Amino acid sequence: MSVERNPWQALGALCVGFFMILLDMTIVAVANPAIASHLQADMNSLVWVTSAYLLVYAVPLLVTGRLGDRFGPKNLYLAGLTVFTVASLWCGLAGSIGMLIAARAVQGLGAALMAPQTMAVITRIFPADKRGAALGAWGSVAGVATLVGPLLGGVLVDRLGWEWIFIVNVPVGVVAFALAVRYVPTLPTTDRKFDVPGVLLSGVGMSLLVFGIQEGNTHDWSAMIWALIAAGIAVMAVFVVYQWRFAGSEPLVPLTLFKDRNFALSNVAIASLGGAITGIMLPSYFYLQAVRDYSSTKSALVFAPMAVVTGFLAPVVGKFIDRLHPRYLPTAGFAMFALSMFWMVNLTYADSSILAIMGSSALMGLGSACIWAPLAAVATRNLPLHQAGAGSGIYNTTRQVGSVLGSAAIGALLTARLSANLPPGVGVKITEGSSGGGHLPANLVDGFCSALRESMWLPIGALVVSAVTTAFYVRNQPAPQASRPAPQASEDAPVPAGA
């Protein structure tokens, strides 16, 4: 008699690796000044330490999600975890900025292999009417990582050196690998034809588009940058037409998934959310470090209420996801998030109360707890089980592209508003310097704060778009039965321990 594997143990094992990816995205920011000093890196090279990771993370997501369907999400997850862990050690041992950038790119590849598999496994091992609680626990990991990343990064850089923000991933990766081997089930795969032309078109199109967006600010949005972006859009348009007309029965992106209204709307909402999150962090940390003269660690503590509230409430919210109409939680969450940003805009002055800013941070956390898990649950609820990897890959890709767009847009807008509000040439110098580079002269504070307030309207706009989008969700279809006699439907059933 087979013993059923507990899906909650599998979820816990996956969350360890998921936590490591999120930790690495937040922990690096606080180490940038130390990296620049130790490796003698200029600003453009330092930007590429993050850009290389973001670029290689975003581009393959469509492919890696589909690879999980074909070769098994557990196998892809373990392969990505291995690549990520080894690359983390390489980052810590890097002796030059070029070597560090190369290692970060390999890290991004490992993250791209892992990320879609976490959602795909959750979609397949939990029945649709129980998935909300699971995704609530999964979403709370994001809140904890948001808090731990900057704080741990500050401690490691101050006590051991910047190298340790990467080396710390090695023991975590080993533990995550052992847990995944033990608890994550080996799920049935779909032995189907792989869409090679789709892979090539999406890879080229995404690379051109993401590279152009990411490098736009660095190259002052030159004609070459716009040509790259236009070429990327053109190739992606060809990709969509190919998927629609010529890819046959096995497209890389099954466009039929977008016939599900909630899945289509979820992708719009998560792209806007990704842009909003990256758009919030840059002006907020500029304010705390340049205007209030806070250290990186102290700045992270100001935003600790957001992470604590999200981490605490996300599992609680998860219990209600499957009981409520899909639009209620995410629409309310986006509204609260936008309101908290409006509150923060009105606190971006030199003498504002830090306790009030922490209050707006706590409201962000409340909104965030109502967004991440409900949005993922709605997006994945009606996915065909054999296309869980493809759907997760699409969802993660739209989020990541939204993040890149938000990063590029807030950088360009902030640069423009600094130039408009500060004396000629001063805004450029501030933008090119480290956000933690020291307290601003008194005569620049008012203009600097005005520029930050004006730039913050961009993420508010993105959050409003998300709120309006999720307000159009329709009620979920009845959840499929957990057990059905047809053998081909066995992916819905609990997976035997020996699988």
C-alpha cells in the first residue's frame, strides 16, 4: 500500500529555495558601496552586478516553465538550485568586477530554472479549493525575505565583508537541496514536442527588450537603445503570431490560457505590481539615506513593519482566498497599497515623523498580504494541470518584465525630476552617486524631496492600474474533484511517497 506524501512538507521544502532567491534580490543592494570600493568598480559596472542577474533571470522564464512540464518540476528545481548555489560561491570568490558580473548572470540562470517550478508544484499537489492557504504560506516567505535581506546584508557587510552576502547562500542551498530531494514529489511529465522556434524567438525578443530597457538610462535613451527596444518588440510580435498560427498543438506559450479571463487579468496586475515595487524602493531609500542620513541597516528597519505585517498576515489571508470572490482581496490590497504610497508622498520632507513613515510601511504590508497569494491563486486556479509549468512561466515572466520596466521608468523619471528641481548638473551627480553616500547639503534638501515626491506618483499609478484590473475578476468555476477514476487525471491525486 502506497503512503501519501504530505503536500505541506513539499511546500516547506520549496519555500527554503524560494526564500534564498528573494533574499538574494534584496541583500545585494546594501553591499553596493562596499563592492564598488573593494573591486574598484565604476557606477556603470556596479549597475551591471544587478542588471546581469535581472536580465538572465527574466529572459528564460517562459522556457524554464515549459521545461518543467516536460522534464519534471522537481528535476528543474534541483538543477536550478545547484546552479544558483555554485554561482553564489563563485560570486563570493570573485576577484574582479567582471568576474562578479559573470557569476551574477549564472546566478540569474539558476533562479530562472527554479522560480516557475515552485508555483507549478503548488498548483499540481494542492487541489484548487485548497490552493489559497498554500499560496498564503508561500506568499509570507516574500515578506520575511524582504525584511531579512537588507538587515542580514548590512550585518554581513559590516562584520565579515561583502563576499559573505553570497557565500551565505551555500549552506542554505545545501539544506534546500536535501529537503527538496526528500519531500518534493516527482510529478508526471508530458512527453511532447518542444517548440524550438518559439524558444529562439522568445529568447531573442526578450533579450533585446530587457537589455534595451535596462540600459536605457545608462545610455541616455540613445537611438541605439530605442532601436534595440523596437527590435525586441518586433521579434516578440513575430513570436506571438507564430504561437497563434504556426506552433501547432505544442506552443511554448499556449495562448488558449489567456481565454481564462482571470488568468489574463492576473498577468496585467502582476506586471503592474512588479513595476510598482521596483518603483517604490529607489526614491524611498534615496530619501532615508540622502535626506535623513540613515545607514542601509537603519533604512531597512524603517520598512520592517511592511515585511513583518506581510509575513504575519499572508498565511491568515490565505485561509480566506478560497471562500471569497476573487476580486475582493487583491482589489482591496492594491487600494491599500496605493493609499500607503499616497501617505508616504505626503511624508517625504526633511522633518517628517519617522513613526508616521513606519505607519505607512505597515499599511503597505497589509496591502501586500492581500495581494501576492490571492493574485497567484486566481492566476493558477483554472490552469490545466499539464500546463501548470507553462502558466507559471508566463506569470513569472510578466512579473519580471514589469519589474524591469518599473526600474527603468523610475530611474529615468527620478533623473528628470532631479534635473528640474536642483541646480544644473547637481541632479546628475546625485544620481550617479551612491544613495548612501552621505547627507545632502541643506540648500538641496527641499528640491531633492520635491523630485522624490513627484517620482513616487509613478508607482501609485501602477498600483491603481492593478486595482482596476483585479476589480474585473469573475467568480471562480467550481473546483475539480480531488479524485477521479481516469488514469490520465491522476495528477490531481496525492502523489505516492515512492514517486
